[in-house]
Amino acid sequence: MRRTQPSAPRPDVAQTITDLILQKIEQGTAPWLKPWSSRSSRPLRHNGIAYTGINTFYLWAVAETMGFASPYWMTYRQAAELGGQVRKGESGSFSVFYSSARKTDTDRQTGEATEKTIRFMKWNHVFNADQIESLPAHYYPAPPDPGAIGELSVNVREFLEAIPITVVHRGDSAHYTPSTDTVTLPVPETFTSIEAYTSVRFHELGHSTGHKTRLDRHFGKRFGDDAYAFEEIVVSLAQATLCAEYGLPNELHDSHASYIHHWMKILRADKTAILHAAAKAEQAVKWLRQFDPALAEPALAEPAREAA
């Protein structure tokens, strides 16, 4: 009689992602708190398309941990199709995405059938280009010059000016006020750099996307007393993503640093919280970037589908 080998246990992907994010926070290098002067972009697929949602922050964390310099990630098969070979002994990382399926439920008493859509998470194993030999040269880019940021580009300035949110400059605190739908910032000259000012402005604009007239972001009973701390996770992820998109270092404002222990509490209690936060952050980024005049086809303010 032929014996079948027991199947390998399914990996708990959400827990793996959360554990690494928590580890980086505890080490003081959370993948959305570290300045991004050493990063040129979001992580990129083999075809140059940027990853979104939780993949951005998880693959950043993996790259930081492993010392990978290339922004490119791909499956074993994609590497082979490009003429590359994953080096022996290298371990892949998770790239997650959502899929859906239709399910029919039948009422036992009435016999009435109803259909519903079930959404579930799937994943691929991907490898960084630094783990792969013989890829075309552009998959191994030289690291960017950390001192080459300089002044804001015209594109960044035009993007900020195009966002239809009122921004006023006064006082010595940065905050968003929902009742007046206004972002308040200290004058730019009080910041350590124009990049720091822009990073904090991105943060407060991120909060404004949750207004009831925009994405109407609220978390209800799921996070209870921690709802505002969770909002800070969402907006900090959006801030980091915008900084990466526009080639700026990400600055954690002093008033936001106090939330870090709340973030750790939330992530420890709910292994899917960081995936949920990344999805909401992606929505915020898309809503803001639809106003970027440099984008030929502005992104629509729709919920992100990737994991998310």
C-alpha cells in the first residue's frame, strides 16, 4: 500500500507579518518610522510595478533585516523567465493578495438558496533580486545618494498645492481638526528641513482623508478605546508611503511618537490589524494622489484590493 506524505502545515502569514513588524518596532526601526533617504521607492515587482498595502511595509522590513539593497522582488518562476537563478539555500518571503469566491448557502427549512462572496488571503513566495544571480543589470541598482535630496521638486510642490484641503500655518503644533476640516502646521521655517515639513504635512493630510465627506474612516467597536491609536497607525503608514513615492525621508513628528506603545498593544492583540491598517493607508494615499498634476491618469479614490 502506497503511503502518502503528510502535507506541510499552512503558514500563518498574518502572524508572520505581524511578528516581524513588532520585532522592528521593538528594535526602534519599524518600517514606517525610519527615514527613507536610503530607499528609492516602494518595493517593486519584477515588471517594475510597485507593491501596495501591507506588502510595502513587510518587504521593507524584510529588506531592512536582511540588508537587501535592490527594490525588486519576484517569484522563482519569474526569476527563471528573466534568465536568473535563485541562489541555493535562499528563503523566500511572503507577498500577499486577496482573492474571492462565490458560496451558495441553502436554508434547511425553506430550501431557499442564497449566494455570498467570500474574500480570503492568498500568498506567493518572492525573492529579492539580491538573492538571485544573473538577472539583467537594472535589477541591481546602485544605492541612492542619501545626501541628494535637496529642495522639494516642482512636482511635490504642485501636488501639495493641488490637494483641496485647507492648510493654515500658525502656532507650534501640527494637527488636523475634523470640525473645521483644516490642517494646521507651524510655519515651514520652524522645521529642521523642508523635507521634514513636507513629511509632517503628509501625515496631517492623511488624517483629513478620513473625513466623512471623503473616505469616512472609522473603526467602531473593533478597536474601541484604541481607535485613535489605530488611526495613527493608518496615517503613519500613509505618510511613509507618500514619502517613498516622492523620494523624501519620513519624519516621525514628536507628538506622534507617544503612540508607539499603543501600536504594539494593538498589533499583539490582533494579528490582522497591520493588514487592515495598510489597506486603509493605501486608500488614503490613492485619495490624495488623485490630485497630483504629474499623474497622467489620476488614481480613483477606491478601496485598495491588494492586502491589502
